[in-house]
Amino acid sequence: MAADARTDFAPPRARLLAAVRVTPAQALALVFAASVIGRTLAAWLRATPIYFPDEYIYSELGRSFAEHGRPLVRGGSAHFPALLQPLLTAPAWLVGDVGVSYRLIQLETVTVMSLAAFVAYWFARRLGLSAWLSVAIGAFAVAIPDVLYSGWMLADPFAYPLALAAVGTAVVALSEPSRRAQAAFVGLAALATLARIQFVFLPALFVLAVLAMGLRERRVRRALAEQRLALLSFAAAILVLVAAGPSQLLGYYDVLLESDLSVWLTFKWFGSDAMLLLYSSGWVLVPGALLGIAHALWRPSSRAELAFAVCATPFSVTVLGQAAFYGASGADRIQERYFFYVLPLMALAFGLYARRGFPWWRLQALVFACLLVVSMRVPLSGFAAAQGKTNSAFLFAVGQAEALAGDVGLVSLLIALAALLLSLAAVAATRRRRNRPTLLVWVAIAAACLGSTASVGFEHAIAGNVREYLLWPNASFVDDADLGAVALLESQFADSSFTSEELFWNRSLESVLLLPNAPAPDAFAAKHLMIGRDGSLLEDGRPVVRPLLVDMYGATLELDGVERVGRNRFYQLLRPAGRPRLSVYAIGRYWDGWLQTVGRFRVWPTDSGRLAGTLRFTLSLPSDFTAASVTFTSPDGTRTVHVEPGTSSQVALPVCSPGPWSADYSGQVRFRSRGRLLTARSSRPVFTPDAGACQGDLDETPSGPPGV
């Protein structure tokens, strides 16, 4: 009766709150559902993959598992160690349509990465944190900007929850030794490494944690005996790997063993990555997290706390060190993809500190002050250079803010001001006796959601531009032409990212052929061609007579014996109509007519073996440019052509040769665009046969300057 009376006579607001009361388990389920729905919608609005060659590699491996049951890239052995993502996404590639397969995989990877909410919640509860604080930590784990990668064709969506679970089971195995916990850690560490070779260090981390915990508790021998199952498993794995050799373990990444590193540069990037970690975490958590780990090491309230400290600390240092190593080895940019795995650990460490009632708030205020000084000395604009955004979801968010504000310095100033206000709010919140431990976590969640929204907007803008610029009007036009197996023919100034886009969207592109001096688009199978005296494309001495997708981005190619089936802005799809052969090859003439500062024009004869005629084209410059000079060097001599702004100059080069003919050119830099150094604009070169263009015997080298 009392219960009925409380319900019946309670105010309407109280009855409403009672009706919508949510348990922590229900709240966690809502967090997971919101992450899956929101991130899936964001992923499906992504126009195309843009992170190459990685997204192409994982996609090609998945297709290979679906079609052949083996890890192949373009028919060749991949030697790629991170095979979990291709194995688990292979069923989606059984669908014939690339676009449908892409969206199905995005749904799968978003769902898997969102499981990190449950893993973080479970981890927090094992550390003894309250249910609602654990829910907040679970929400933070899927709110961070780096969950952007859930819609990318990468290993991270699988590696993220697995690595977090591996650290969690390591903590359980150390605090409550059992064979079950050790077996769980061994299995999760193996899966995390199979997902991302970066986590090959997990066994060494566990051994280090066992020794550290044994020393802290003054029971090293007993600690080692308690973990014998895990230690013996790791010893057996190490013997196998040593027998195989480091190159077999690293496979595709064995080039890292040859890196020549600077210690100072590595420390520089370590500091930069650590600073960006602070921004990515929402700023308010890291100082408390550091104090939480210090408390856990100095005066742990439980064995679980100590185990967490001895596991989380080396894990965090190692992944930050890996990011610094990669940045210092030549990547020269922030590597957030390597260290964002630390973010939920920072939230957990903050939870341990909050549970104690923020005892060292003065020291926390001092840490905030030091970080603010560092942030002013090293402003965020220094991290946010165009190249630096490539591997950082947080810098994607900064890029979106810069695009909206139109001022890089202003955005850095606003972020620094936000950091100051957050620091003051965090210190004020920790001074209150009746503080709410979840408050600052929710502040970090709000900051993470804002960063996630901005990063998605920036990514969508890039992907949309790439789709319109490169893939319009039909990304899969090669597959739709239904020509069977097609080879992609790459010229000397080809763009590898453009190549990867075409390979991703067109499964019928089964091989890559490289003209002389053309760079390979990636580390996988590609065949170098020779060009015969009549312009035939020779693969292992035999003429190429299959359909070709010809790269026209950095060169102009004229081919005989082919029929054009389709094209987009940078590629032409050609079907053989006899024997395909090159007739004219303008190396360094881009798709928009601009000439690279150095290049070459080449012409091949027909079967008669003789060339006689004229190669004609027109040079021009926009009216707002300065004058340019282009020098041509051919067997006839050298001639410099001057081009005035707003005018054009006709060029006619006599072609007289008993075999293939070429003329080199060079010019001053007059324009920079998309990484290109350009000199002048040229019309399409046209070779006109004319027997009268040659005087005397073609077996003799003609003399005289080229006609202009």
C-alpha cells in the first residue's frame, strides 16, 4: 500500500522519472546501439576509401580469401601479417557488386569497433569502479574521434576492442592468477597481433608486468610460477618466430628493420604524439590519469589496481614509442592510428583517481599548468600541417574547424582557450568534497563527440572531392564494361593513390603493368614492360594483347590497334583491335595539358621501321603568369621556345629516324599544383607522317634545329 501510495500520489515529474529509469546495463546497451547506428550512417555517407594503399590492401586480401582461400594481392603472395580483417570480411566480398560489399563491410566493422564500449565497461568493473562511472568510460571508448576508423577498410576496427580486452585479461591474470585467465590473455594477444602486427609486443609486456608485480610484492619466483601457462606459451611462440626470422614475422613491414633513426628525432615525435594524446582525450582526463597510475603503483588499494598500473604503463609507452618510431623513420607526421588505443586506458586510470576522491588536486592543478605552458610553446597549428592530418582523426577535426573558420591561427587560439577553461573547470570540480566522479568523464565524452563530428565532416569532404575529381561519373566503369581480366597500364608520372582507387572499385583489374621508369603503386605484384621498336608493349618478350586501363594522369599516350570502350578524367579503357602499340608518348604532359618541368616526347614507327614526319603542338600560358622558356633537345639539335603570358607558340619538331624517336624538354617552374611543378601548357601532341620532312638517308643522324 505504501508503494502504491508513493506511485499514485507522486508528482507527475517524479512518476515520469520513475517510468524512464534506466539501469547501467540498459544505458550501456543504448551507448552501443547509438554508436552502431550513428557510425554506420556516417560510414555509408563516405563516398569512397581515401587511405591508400592500406584500404586497397585489406580489400584485395579479403577478395582473395573469398575467391581463392589464400592471401594474394593481384595473384601474388602478399606476405602481409595482419590477416584477421581480411579473413572476417571475406564473406562480404562474395557479393558481386563492389559498392554493396563495401557497405556491408562498413556495417560489420562499425559493429565490431563499437564492442569496445562493452570491453571498457567490463574492464572498469573488474577494477572496482562504480557501474555508472564504468558506463561513462564505455561511452568514452566509442565517442573518441578515432572510432572514425570503424568505417575504413583497415585493421583498427578489429584491433581496438581486441587490444583493450587483451590488456584487461592481462590485468585479471595478474591479479587473480588462473589458467583460464592466462589462456584468455594468450588467445586475445594472438588475435590482436593477427589483426595488427603492432601488438606483437603484448607477450613481452606481460612478462615485464609479471616481473614488476613480483618485485613490488616481493614474490618474483611465485609470480612467475603462477603464470607458467602464459609464459610457456610465449616461449614456444618465440622459438617458432626466431626459427622463421624477423622478416617472416613482419612480412610487408620488414622495411622498418632497415630504418636509420635519429634518437633526438624519435624523442621529438614521442613528445608530439603524447601532446596530441592529451588533446584527443578531451584534455581533462590525462592529468588525473597520471596521478591515478602513480597512486596505483605507490599505494594500490587492490591487486587489480597494481596489475593495471604495471600493464597500462608499458603498453602506453610502447604504442607511443611505435608512433614516434614511425614518424622518425620518414613518415614525418603524427601517427595517431598507432597510439589512440591508449585513450580508454587513460579514462580507466582517471576513474581510479576519481574513486579516491581526487586527493592530490593541487598537484593535478600543477600538471594542468605545465601542460598549458607546453601547449602555448608548441601550438596546435604546428601539428596540423596538411601532411600531418593524414594519420590523425583529431587533426581531421582540426582541419574541419580550420575550413569553417578560414584561419589556422584562430583555431589554434580557440583550442588553447578551451584547454584553459577545461583546466580551470577540472581543478574546480576536483576541489569539491561532494564531487561527482563521472562529471569530468562526461565532459571528455562531450569533447570527443564534438571532435568526432568534425572529423567525420572533414573526411566526408575529402572523400567527396576524390569521388568527384577522380571517379566521376562511374567508379566501377571497368567492371561494368565486362571485358574480363583487364590490366592497368601505368605511365612514368602516375599517382599511386589514383591507381589504388581504380584497383579498389574495379575487381576486373587483375594486374598492373609498368611502362619504363614508371613507379610501382605499392609493394605487391606489378610487371615491368619493355617497348618494342614498333611501339609494341612487351611483357616477358611477348606482346600484350589484353584489355588495358591506361593511365593518362601524368602522360599522354596514343595507341594504335585498340578501341576505346570507356574513360574517366585520368584513365582510358581500351579493348584490343589487333596488336596494341604505342605511337606517341608525351611523358610529363598531365591530363590538364600542363607540362612537368622536365619530360620527353617519344614517337614509334609502324612495321616499316621508319619515321618521317612532324610532331606538332602548341605552348601557352595564362595571361596572369610570367613568361616561360621551354628547351627541346632532339637528334636534330636544341631549340628554346619562349612563351609570353596570354599568347601561344606553335611548335613543330621534325621527326626523322630509322627507329623510335625522342625529344627531351625542360622548363622553368611557373606553377605549382597538387604537388606538381609545372612550366607551360601544351596542346595534345600530334604526329603527322610526311616523307618530305626528312632529307637524305634515314640511317644517318639528321642535323639542324627543330622547326618552331
